[in-house]
Amino acid sequence: MIIPVRCFTCGKVLGSIFEDYKQRVYLNGENAQEVLDELGVQRYCCRRTIVAHPVIVKKDGVEELIDEAARYE
């Protein structure tokens, strides 16, 4: 599943925000709440969409489930 380009509820663009979020939260270990505040994600619906998106954390980095599935095609 890829991150939705827009929030399902309000329509805010989220596709470009998710890459920064992944880097800062999963690789740099920053607090997710502070990162979302700094990126300008204020609404609960948008926060839910970003935080609930499944990712795989490995030693080399962070991958989305779509990246993992693409390896076997």
C-alpha cells in the first residue's frame, strides 16, 4: 500500500510530507508528534493517515510495504 497523495477526509496533500516524516521518525528517532507539528500537519485526519501507514524498519533503512512486494515481481 502506498501513502495516499491526499488525505481521505480533508484533501490535504500528504504524499510529499511522508518522505520527510519517514526519515526523521524512523531513521533519526525524533518524536512523531513534534515532527508532524513542524511539517504543518495539524488535523487529526491527516495525522491518522500518516501515522497509521505501514512501514518496514530494517538495519539499512525504512521501506514501505509496496517496496518489499516490488522485489518479488
